[in-house]
Amino acid sequence: MTKKKVFIISHSHWDREWYMPFEQHHMRLVTLIDNLLDIFKHDPDFNSFHLDGQMIALDDYLAVRPERKPELAAAIKAGKLRIGPFYILQDDFLISPESNVRNMIIGRDQAREYGQEVPLGYFPDTFGNMGQTPQMMALANLKTAAFGRGVTPTGFNNQVGDADYASQYSEMWWQGPDGTRILGLLFANWYSNGNEIPVEKTAAKAFWDQKLADAEKFASTDNLLMMNGVDHQPVQLDVTAAIKVANELYPNYEFIHTNFTDYLSTLSADLPQDLSTIHGELTSQETDGWYTLANTASSRVYLKQENTKNERLLENQAEPLATMAYTAQDYPHDRLRYAWKLLLQNHPHDSICGCSVDEVHREMLTRFAKSQEVARFITHDALMTLTAKINTVEFGTQAKPFVVVNTTGFTKSGLTRIVVEWNRIDFSAAGSIQEQRAQLIQQLKALPELMVVDAHGQSVPFRLIDQQVAFHYDLPKDRFREPFQAIELTIELNMVDMPAFAWRTLALQPATQAGVADSAVKAQPRLISNEWLKVVVEDDGSLTMTNRETGKVYHQMLVFEDTGDMGNEYIYRQTADNHAYYSTDFPMDVRLVHADELGSELELTNYLEVPVSADDQLAQETQAVIDITKRTAKRSAEKVPLTITTKIRLNPHSRQLQFESHLNNQAKDHRLRVLFKTALVAETHVADSIYETVTRPNHPAKNWQNPTNPQHQQAFASVFNEANGVTVGNFGLNEYEILPQDNTIALTMLRCVGEMGDWGYFATPEAQCQGEFTFNYSVELTDGSKAQQVASYQRAQGAQTPFSVQQTTRHAGTLAADHQYLEVNTPEFAVTSLKRANTGTGMTLRGYNLGDRQVPLNVSVGDLQAEPVNFFEEPLTDVDLTTLAAAEIKTLLFTEKERS
């Protein structure tokens, strides 16, 4: 008789920071690895320990125990400590596509410094799993992914039926939207199903009777997986003794202390033919909806905003500009990796999700700041290097040239702002600092009429926003710092149809001709419009928007909604009074700020009054650890002002209406959203996800009990049909909901709660998000066609990255004043990365298909040749360079053509 095999893998799921600050968890990690190194020496039967799939644990350990690195390396080489393949265990949905990839690249590279990484995509506790996981794992040479959430196991005696997110087995095929299929392992009984195995025989018999039955209910083979560990679990020192007892008690089973590599090898050989296939993203779509944890997308929204800022700086400014500016030998790989690692340290699922104690998230802000400063340094240095190579001699002798760069992969229009230094006096010049300042002030008063011209001498409309005399300093690379005072002129101008990865050189100079007004934008005190869009502010403060191409009129757009929240950092739960406050029920003011050739701007102020907090019942219920579904708290009768000031901007050259809302939040226990009522007939919508424009249903499954249906997004969500569409873009606002009664797109701006949640009571007063906030978002109306829909997605993504601007001097150069560095002639190709290759002299371009069908792919960099590669820049065979399949992720390596 063939014995069933029980594969026991020792591990500890290591949340780097969570219900305690990082250093508290850190010190316990040091103890864990100390104990592991000891057990490796003294217990020859202890096969190995799985270090949770994340390399950062080694970095953290060696920060305290650097002297043990040789011992640690020896344990890894011997297979005792199993490491990688990732750098951290991230939240899939709340970080960018490229951040997900860099996590794999940095993790794999660090693991290879010691030996071989574990060949398993490891997602034990992510709060839902991205739909492109199969394709992404394949592009990282991983054939299997293990995960804990998103699929409902039914047991092999049950019929799966038509359920899309259920499997009779804990093993299944997982297929992505592009058709890529990998093996999926569900921790059906969680990743702690073999934790703390008893050694005493009576206890062991009771333990294994239950655990074996639980595992056999779902296992597709006679190979049963037991995970010996759980969150921050110390290593079980007597696990091998417990395994010997189990083998004595159960002669029909073989209990083995092992590792994932050996388990996967045995499992793969025994898989049955009738495995289920699950498709796309796994977010517990067919559960009761209460514990999907999607509301972590709106917890501590300031973290999401800083993360988006950080990602755009690194991905869309520092790296592309460094690629354009530097040779392969000078490219700052080391500095960029340092910045990426700082950023990734904020991406674990309990960190970026905002569901930890306050101390954790305070430290995150420091990491964001450090990473951003490195990115800004690289960006500035690259801009200085690039602009020094651009020929600007065609401008007049009194001109102050500057270069504007579009570092996105899309053609981009919009406002940009630059501070132009008109004149300076160095501290080393004659006269006191005060006399120098007075001289500059006199020059400022005598400033001539100004104009902006392009490289062809044509006038470009601009606004003079500010003028001042200010202190600054230069830090030359070859001498001491140089302080100075300067006349600074802040101007704003409109860049029109700037190609992807292109620059234009302009200059501020004394005027030689009068400007010509552009009448493309029409404005009245409550009305702005251009050729595509008409926007009216109604008496209740809502917007009526008209698509001037289709004639479709939308009412009740830009309505602010405030509701009580008696939930926690993980889950929104509306207070029992079930009452919403709408901006349309309160006074408002509106004024016209701008109406010129650069566009129109309205300032709308909504004066809401909302409850100051929840009532006293909530404090009692949270401290008593009452589940959120059982709470009965209501909102306080006391009110506080919630004044929202929104700048509404319409560019004459864009279909996109942009918003910037500012408020000072002094209320607690509440959620603030902005609503865009589409009233479109549609059963599904799309959202920007990880390497995917994902289609989701507007109505949840029948067994969904949660009154809300929150969803994750990156840059946009869109409702459309064959005749009309509405795309709402955002910056760092990762949560939205489609209200199915009228297909309103509800964008969460702020969610304020006072406790962490999960397994106990942890007060988090800073999660109440008191203070000043600014939110940036947009809306675009389309005719529902694929072309206009894709263009609206592009503009939503492109709006997250500002133009890069740098003043320069009049000088000769080898580069043209206006130039496109890299051509992207496929609208559906959404570029996520342009960087120098990790090795060699080439460069890599990565992106994916924004649309839902195969299209021709046309991208080029001068006369360089392209070849398809995977995430590790290894060549791929049988990949067509000329097409981009639906949902395809494609990385191209550009190198010089070989000479014949």
C-alpha cells in the first residue's frame, strides 16, 4: 500500500511591521534567525526553514548581526535556509505594476548572491491577488504561485458548478487575461495548518486526526501540505521529534520535514486531470463581501498619495531622464536601486495598506521622503546633463532658455510651471548682501514686457504667476558652494500635443510682439467650455456636463458625500444611523479664476457641516473587540465645518476636466467621497489595475451581503457603453465604488477611523487623518468607442506625471532643441518603464496593452534594434515584436545593430 505523504514546511510569516513598530518586530526576527542557525547545527533531521519568500528579512537581520553573514550564507548554500524570490511581501493592488516587477527583480538578484531562490510566487496573505499574476510569474521564470485569499475551496465531493472563483481542490490552474496559465496553490486551511505540532502522543493524535482530515478534504493528490508556522511564529525547536511521533502513530502516512522545492516536484508529478481553472484577479468576489479588505485602499490615504508621488518620480521621471541623459556607463544603477529599496520597504501589505499602528506609518513617511529626495537628485542631475547637450544658440542673447520634457509614454497636453531665473548677483560680487538685494529689486521693478518663444521664434502663450527676489545656491561638482540672490519669475504655459519621451526648448525673453489670444475656451462666472465639453455649476454646487460631440448631458457630477464610519483600518462600516450628508444640501460659492488662452479655471467652495465623530457607543464597541458587523454606534449630534475648495480646470486642448480639492478635516469616524453620476446603461465597467485594464461587474454576486462593494484602482475607473462613457482619473486615490442604481462612480477621498482592527484592539488616533489634505482627480466624457476610451485612459495615467522642466543657458550642443528620444506609435501600449539595461549598453522599454484586442506594435529608438526579453532581461523566443496581444505585457531590449 502506497503511503500518503505529509510535507511539513517550517516557516514564519514575517510581517515586517504591523501591530507593533518595526523595531519591535525586528528584534524578534533577530531572535528567530539566531535560533534557526543554532538548530541547523544541532538537529540533522531539521530539513530547512522557509524564510517567507522575502529577502528583506536577511537585510534586517544582518543590520544587527553582520558578523554572522558567513554562517548565514553557508546555511543558505546548504539548503537549510530557503530564501526568495521576492524582496518584500507586497500588496498587489496598491503599488504600481513596475513596483511589483522591481520587487521580483531585486529579490531574485539578492537571492542569487547567496544561492538559488525558492521557485515559487509567494502570496500567503495579500489582500486579493492581481489578475496578471500568471503572466507576471511566467515572465519571472516561476511556474507556481501560492496564495491564501480569493478562491473558495469546495472539497472534492462538491460540484464547483459555474462559480468562477471556486475550486474543489487546494491545487488548481490559474489563468491570466492573456491566456498564460500557472499552477495555483491555495492555503485552503491557511498557512498555519501545521503549526505547533504536539510531541506528546495523545495530543498529537487529536491534532493530526483533525489536521489530516482538513487537508484531505481539499487536496487533489496524496501529497498533503502542512505549514508549520504562522505570523511571527518562533521556530518550533522540537518539530523533528514531533514528526517522529506522527510517523509512529500513522503507519499509512509518511511525515516528512521538507521544503517547497521538493514538495512542488512531487506534487507536479501526481496532479490529476480534473483540476479547476480559475481566471483573472482573485478578490473573494463570491463571498459575503465583508472581509475582502478592499477598504485598505482608502485607509490613511496620505500614504497612497505619497506612494504615487514616489512611484511617478522614480518610474516616470528619474529613470527615463537618466536614460536620455547618460551613457550606459554613467547610468546611476546603484542610486536608483537604493531609492527603489527604500520605496519597496513601504510596500508590505500591512504597511502600504495603512492597517498598522501609528508608529509604523510615521516611519513610512520618512522612507517616502528619503526615496523621493534621491529620485529628485537623479532627476535634477539628469536634466542638467541633458539640457547641457541641447543646442540653444538660435535664441536671442537676452533670452532665458528652458527645456520641457514629456517623460510619459503618451502624447501629452497640459499646463506646466517653471521658475525662470532672470538675473542673479553672487554673494561674492561687490557690495553687501543687502545692497545686492536692493539692486535686484530695482531691476525687478523695471522688468520689460515679456514673451515666451519656441525654438522657431514663434510666440507661446503664458501666464506670469509670481515674481520675487530670492536666495539660492549652486553646488558645483568641482568647487565650493556658490550662494546668490536672483530675480525669479514663475510662469505657466500650455504644452500642446507633446509626443512621448520628447523635449521642446523654449525661452522667456523681452517681448518683440503682442500675444494673440486663443478663444478655444469659453468662460462665464459659472460656465466653462471648449470644443468637446461644456461645464455648468448649478445652484446646488453640482456640475452639469455636456459632451458636445454626442450631446449626452450628465447631471449631479462632482457631488461630495460624507458618511459615518464605525469600521477600522481594514473595513468600512457605515454607522447605524445610515445617513449621508451631501454637498448639494449645503451652501456654496463659485468664482471664475482664469479665462484665457491657457484655459479656464473655476473655484468652487462647498460649505458642509458634518458630525464631529461617532457617538460614545463606538469607543465601547471597539475596546470590547466587537466585530464590525455587530456594531450599533451612530454619529454624534455635534457638528463641525467641512469646507471643500475645488479648483476646476479646463484646458483648450484636452477633453479632460481636472479637479484639485482642498480641505481641513476636523471630523472623525467618517468617509468622504466625490460622486460622478453617469446614469449610463452598463452591466460592467473597467479600472486601471496591475498591467491590466480589468473588466469588473457593476453588481456583486448574489451571496454578497456587504452594503458596499469597494474596488481597487491605479489611475482610473470608467463606465461606458456603445454610445457614451465616463472616465474618472485620480492621483493616489486607490478606492472607488460603482453605485449600481445609476452607475455612479464614487471616488473615496478620505476615510477616518480610530482603530487598527483584525485580531484585537489597537488604537490608531492618527488614522483619523486630521488636518490639511489636497486631492487631485479628473473626469473625461467619451463616445464609448475604443479609440476615445483608450485615449481617456492614457490621459488619466499621463496626468499623474508632470512635465519635467529645466532652465538652461544659450550654448551650442549636439542635440536638437526639439526632439523625440523614443517613438511610441501604438496608442494602446501603456509604457511602465524606460531604463538602461541592468547589464550591457542597451536600454529596456516595458509596457502593456491598455485595450482589449490585439494591435500592431510600433515603437522605435533611432536605429537601435529591439528584442523581446523577460523581467530579468533574458531573451524570449517565439514572441512577435510586431504585435501586442490583448492583455500582453511586453519588455523590449534595445541595442545597437550588429554591423555586417
